[in-house]
Amino acid sequence: MTEISDWRKRIERYRFQGSECVKCGARYYPSRIKCIKCGSEEMRDVELPRRGRVVSYTVIYNPPKKFSKYAPYAVALIELVDGTRVLGQLTDVDFDKIRVGMEVEATFRKLYEYGEDGHIVYGTKFRPVVS
Amino acid sequence: MATPVIVGYGLTKIGEHWRKDLVSLGYDAAREALSKAKNPDIDAIYVGNMLGMALDLQGNLGGYLADELGYRGVPALRIEASGASGAYSIAEAAMAIKSGLYDFVLAGGVEKMSDSLPSEVYYALNFSEDMYIMNSTGLTNAGLNAILMRLYMERYNVAKEKITYLAVQDHENAQYAPHAQFRRPITLELAMSSITLADPINLFDASPIGDGAAFVVMASREKAEDLGLDYVEVSGIGISTNVYSIVERDDPLWFTASNKAFSSALEMAGASKDDVDFLEIHDEYTIMGVLALESLGFSSKGFGAEDVWSRKYSLKGETPINTFGGLKARGNPVGATGAYQVCEAFMQLTGETGENKVENAKIGVVHSMGGVDNTSVVLVLRR
Ligand SMILES: [Zn+2]
């Protein structure tokens, strides 16, 4: 990804914004141009619910180059309260406390920085809900 | 329509080829395949390759290899479908022969991975998935497969040992395969205790980084018979794609593209699942192999690992798989891997197997995936 593609995706990443099919209500994150459930091309932007549960997860010890300095870090498959499934990093959590079914909420964080100029990419991560 | 057949194959040992580059490695395998096919007049060349543009910084590989081989003027193309590139290029060759346009096609794949740092290789391998998702999450292919593995273990209450056992079996089968990257048997204890790549996936659940090239020469059956060449028929071809991201699939543990490609290939071959004598499946990660066995219908949902554990798929089992070690032990030079699988199926069907022989094998199936079932290619080979 280049700086420009990061700029193009900034709203989606910052606001945790996906797309919703006007016809059937299916939601996607990242956004889609066409609904894969019903085939409609009538899609609108939607801010996704910020709460969900961990369906499955991993802890990455062997990261790709861009993420080398952040490892180890946890990434989860999360089902939001509206049923939309997303992938995202978990933050503010001990790895041995992560459980399938754990309640999490979206939070605005730095994703990573790269390049000689230290270009910083921000976006959404997920942290445990403290009851 | 012409019937596509394989009349010769060539492959290099998989490993670290420090003195070879992408093209010279491809040259060696292609040269061997051409010699075995008695050097026919080649009408076209298809080169499967995934990482050339990312790691070797070399594109237009078709024309480059054609020129090196001395086939100036011959149409040549690089085909990229991630881990399925090699199988896809052979499928394209088979379709070109079927169409009647070409009589002889050289097809296969080549990959050079060991020149680059592992972190660069892992990053480039991510290209088989949606890079926006990979870049937003720090996921790797191992990470995606780890998420699937945990989901599988939780949903079906399966112990990890039973999944990882596929790696033990792969190593067992690779001992007698001269071209395999790892010919050393391993214990389950070793496989379970190796370093973690992406929890719960560890080093022995993952296929290694390696260099390799494999090619076949394809012909129409008519031409092969005219020239008195021994052959194996490519009687079924199936290619399919899936919803790209695992999060949007109805069931991330079900590979719809593999399932569909297999049905189409069987239908074209006029064969049924029960006719299959052995399988070469895409087990880039142990869990992928297990899910492939379920998605192709050889194991019921949730029983793939159990069946591997009970040795249903061993060399002497009901349906042997990965008879030369699979992606884990034979190796996984990505864009060449599917071509290795096809060469191995050819070797099984012609009896050039040594210790790895599957008795009375008449029909072999090659299953190859690009990404996590993003693109799947299935070929049915028949003696
Ligand atoms: Zn819709």
C-alpha cells in the first residue's frame, strides 16, 4: 500500500466505516462495491457497531516486514453485535486472557508506521470490554 | 476435441539453490521435461510463478524463459494465481491442447524464494490475500490459517495433535522422494514442540521456504501416439474461485472453490470420487490439508483430522495423499508447487515411484490452491 492508498482508506479506517446493501441490509468491512449476498450495486456507507465477540484468534510471532517491530500481537476474527464479521488486531489485553466468546469493542489506534519519513497509519483495533 | 496428455516431466530438488536464479532454475526443469518428451516442436509455453515480481524483481517471465530455452518466436506467458500458479498453467496448457490450437505445450512453474529475507518472503506471500486487510491487521498467511485452526479445534473439539499429524505423515512419505526438501522423518513430539509462527500454528504446521521448478510437456493424445511417446491423460480440469476474504464466507471452514473445482474436474473425466486412487492435496498449512480433505468430500465435516490421525490417508491407507511428502516435506516453492504435484501424479501413474508406490493406481487427483481457497485448481490424471 502506498501513502495515497492509505489516504483513500482513511475514513473507513478512522471511523470503522463499512458498506451496507440498501436492498438486503448485508454489511461489509472493508466496504464492497456490489453486494455478494443479493447482487445489488446500491450500497451506502455505514458506521459499524463498535461491540462484538471473538470468534477465533491468533497471536502472530512471525510477522511480515512492515509489522516486525510490533510482534507479538493478537489478531481476531470478530462477530459484531449486528452479525458482521471483521478481522482486527486485539489491544490492551494479555495473550493468555484472550478467549473465544470474549466481548470486545472497537478503539482508534495507531496501526503501524513505515518508510523513511515515518508515515503513520491509524485505524481500528479491538480491546476487551471492561464490565 | 483433442485429449490432452502429459508426455514428459522435469523437476529440480527443492531447497536453497544459491547458484541458480529464477530463469536458470526454470531452465533445468524445462530442459529435463523436453528431453523426456524427445524434444518436440513446442507451440506455446506457460510459466507459473507468484513471487518473481515481488522478490526477484523480474516480470515477463514467459518470454524470458522461452528465449533462454531457444524457443524464439514461440508464444509464452507467465501465469500467476498465487499457490495455484503451477497447476493453473498446466490446466491452461491442457485447455489449449483440447482446443486443437496447439499440439505441444510446455507448462509448469518456477519459484526462487531463498534469495530474500524470510520477513520479505512472508510479506510477499501475503499478496495471495486482500492486502488492505493484511496491511490493516498485520495478518500473515500463517495467521489466517491459525484463525481457521482454532475455529476448527473449538467447533469440532479436535486436539491439535490430530491436525499436526499430517506433517508427520508428509515427512514419512518424503523420505524416499529424491526431489523433496526434507527427507527426514519427524516425531509428533518434535512437530508439536517447534517454535510458534502464529498461535496455534507452529513451524511444523507450515510448509517451508524453498526454491524449485517443475515442468511438463503436454501433447494431444494423437500426437503422442504418432511419436510413440508414453503418456498420462489429463482427463478432468476444474478451476474455481471463492469469496476472497474468509470473514465474508458463509463457513470459513468450507472451501467452496475446491469443492466446485473437484466436482467439475470429476464430471469432465466421467469419474466419481470412489474411482480416485490417490490425491495430491494443497497442505500449505496442516489445517488447510485437513479442510481440503473435508471440502473434497473424502472426510465428513469435522472428521478430516481424525481420518488423518487414523491413517486413512497414509501410503498404505484407503486413499493415499501427498505420496511424495506434500507441501510440508516435499516443499512449497509456491508458483511451482502445483507443477510438482502434477509431476508426482505422473510418476505414480507410470510407476516411477520407488518406495512410494501406490499399488494399481489408475486415477490420481491434484488439488492446488492460491491463498486460502481464493483460487482452486483440480486436475484428474488417468493412466
Ligand atoms: Zn444485498
